[in-house]
Amino acid sequence: MEQVYWNPTMETMPREQLRALQNERLRDVVRRVYEHVPFYRNKMQQLGITPNDIHGVEDLHLLPFTEKQDLRNNYPFGLFAVPQSEIVRIHASSGTTGKPSVAGYTSGDVDRWAELMARAMYCANVGKSDIVQVAYGYGLFTGGLGAHQGAGKLGATVIPMSSGNTQRQIMMMREMGATMLCCTPSYATHLGETIREMGLEPGKDIHLKAGCFGAEPWTEEMRKQIEELLGINAYDVYGLTEIAGPGVGFECVAKHGMHVSEDHVIPEIIDPVTEQPLPYRTPGELVFTTITKEGMPMLRYRTHDICTLDDTPCECGRTLVRMGRITGRTDDMIVVRGVNVFPTQIESVLVGLEGVAPHYLLVVDRVHSADTLEVQVEMTEDMVSDTVSHIQGLARTIHERIKSVVGISTDVKLVAPKSIPRSEGKAKRVIDKRKL
Ligand code: ADP
Ligand code: ZN
């Protein structure tokens, strides 16, 4: 396996040495927030601790958690640890689950974030001679500028398309000879399908070789679809506004979990109910402490994203811990007749199945005080013209498979091609009519 590292010192540092660096940086950030952010000073005082109690990572559990609500309560600038004059950039989360969180970056923060994203893209084999098409939205959302800065650091040629305008995207991709695509996995699917519909052929008309996709949960099945549609290697990249933006976690060629840049953040997995730290390889809620951020450092920020952490050595040689795919956000979880269901569980059943396209929507409702879950999935053109009994047979197969995965009966509805809205950014997979 070819081993390429953007920053070999940091990406392959022996773990004891990495731990020593984290200890030092953790002590520093705790001192900074205690001195400059009243919110953290108050929280630490309530817990009866001072920066002197934090010697290193082993004391992380003593520190307070930070919740999305804390950001909202201190909206917009209350958690900044430097004067506003030191802030060079503002970003905000997409607001998928409520009021957006605002983050402020110093010039050093922007550099460090670009470094994270450069590591991610270099890992996907992108270098100076590549042409990177950024089809994440530009603006307050961190996707567009995050990928832009990372590619810039690598010295690649950037096409700052932003999201949407699909025909134009494809025209540019083709005419400029883009070799790398950055966008959400759902938009990558849409781009791939449109390329095929236009009669274009990857490898001949389109020269993409890799893509870094993230900002929303997706499955291995979806990865295969995207790789086939676009003729590329598709890599998962994770991030969130409160911590940096995309690049906090990135996949290597092993495609077996995302390395977390632990020289900049300390990840933990906790039980979301008891809030107790969980051991490696046990699924739970991902929590981050930033150790190099200046503008808005975060202590034990609760992401509400569910995954595992794994410290076993990776075949790529990086010593950085790996986070597994995000199986869902606790906010996305739907409870149907008392059973927890994540959209990714349904996606893993649907995507790649013959006769259906990778577009689906879950509609939850309550009828006569019982929850119902309708799974809408698009048929392929071929399937639409098949016999009624074949279509019914497909619906029954899907029903049975979903039942074996999530344990409940659903109402499977095969819908016409293109009837489910396409996403240019984060896909909306669930409509919960119980909450309307
Ligand atoms: P939000 O979507 O909460 O408004 P952001 O725009 O900052 O906020 O997006 C961050 C969130 O996007 C993460 O907390 C996570 O839920 C989701 N996300 C980002 N990257 C990935 C990924 N690779 N896989 C799954 N989910 C992701
Ligand atoms: Zn690796």
C-alpha cells in the first residue's frame, strides 16, 4: 500500500509522544478558557476545579461538557477566548437541528483547519497537479471554504463551484478536467446520475479519480454506488463547525475509519445517557476537546454523532486513532413504536438493491395513536416498466430486509424515478409528521 502523509511527523508520531503533546496542549487550553471565557470559568468553579487540577488527558473526565445549548445561550460571541479584533472569520453550522452555532476563527485557526483538510485530501492522493472541484456550498457553511483552503494548501487548482447548478457543474468538470470532487455524498450521487443521463462516461468524458465526501451520514453501500457512478475512489471526511469544519476526521487508503488529527483535538466516546466515557470500539456519542484552537476553544463538546473510536494500528502507518462511520446523529434517530431507527440502517438495505435508485425518504406519522413508518424509495426506469407482480415482489423483499435489520414492519412504497427531491447539500431523509 502506498503510504503518503502530508505531515509525517504528526500523522505517524508514536502514541506516547502524541500523548505528551496532547497533555501539554490540554493544560494550555484549559488555562486559556479559564482566564478568558467566563462560561468555562463558571462551569469549572461549579465543579470545584481549577486549571491546576488538569495535568493531562487522564484528567479530561474532570472537565465540564459543552452542549449545543451552551453555544445558543452564549450566542453569538460569548464563548470566544480572544478579542473580536483577533477574529478573522465567522462560520455557522447548517442549523440541521435548530438554531445554527456560530464559530469564530483567528488567523492561526484558519491555517490549522486548512492543515487538517490538506491531510485529508493528500490522503486521497490529491496533490499539486490536481484540479479540485469544490461543490460544497460556500458561505457560512464550513464545507465549501474548508475544502477550498485544504486544496489551496496542497497547491492544487481549485474550481470554487459551490453547490447546485448541476448542468454547469458537469460542464466545468468536463471542460476543466477536474480530478477530485468535494461535496456531500447525496449530491455526489445526483451528479453521478446526471452525468450518466447526459450520456457522458467517467474515464472518457469525466476525469475524476477521487472524491472527499461528508457533512452527512452515509453508508458503505452508498460509497459503492458513488464509486461506480463516478468511476472514482470515494473517501469519507468528517467535521463540524464547532470544532473546525471538515477535516476533523479523514479516511486513508485503507477506507476503514477516519483518522482523527489528535494533535489538534482529543476525541472521546461517551454513553449519551450516563455521560461516562466508553472504551475503544464501543459505540457511543463522539465528544471533542480542541487543544490548539484560539478563537473558540471547546472543552468536551458533545457532537450528538454516534460512532466508535479504534486505536488499533492502521495499515497506512498513521498512528492517529480512527473514528468509525457516523451511524447517525442522536437528533436524527426516530423512535417508531418504541424502536430506535437511524436512516442509515434503512439506507444500508435499500442502496445497491436491484430495481431501486439510491434515493429514499422516511415518513413517520401517527395513525389512531400508533406510529407508522413509510419508506419511500425510487424505482429505476427499468423497474417501472416491469410487471406489477415483480414490483410487488420487490416491495415485499425490501419490507422483509428492513424488518430483519430494524425489527419493525414498515410500509414500503416504491415511487416513480425522480419523485424524491434531490439534495445539493445535506439530504433530508426524514419527515416526521408527528412533530408538524
Ligand atoms: P449541523 O449539520 O449540525 O447544522 P454542521 O454544518 O457544522 O452542523 O455539520 C456538522 C455535522 O454534520 C456533524 O455533527 C455530523 O452530524 C454531520 N457530518 C459531518 N461529516 C459527516 C460524515 N462524514 N459522516 C456523517 N455525518 C457527518
Ligand atoms: Zn489509515
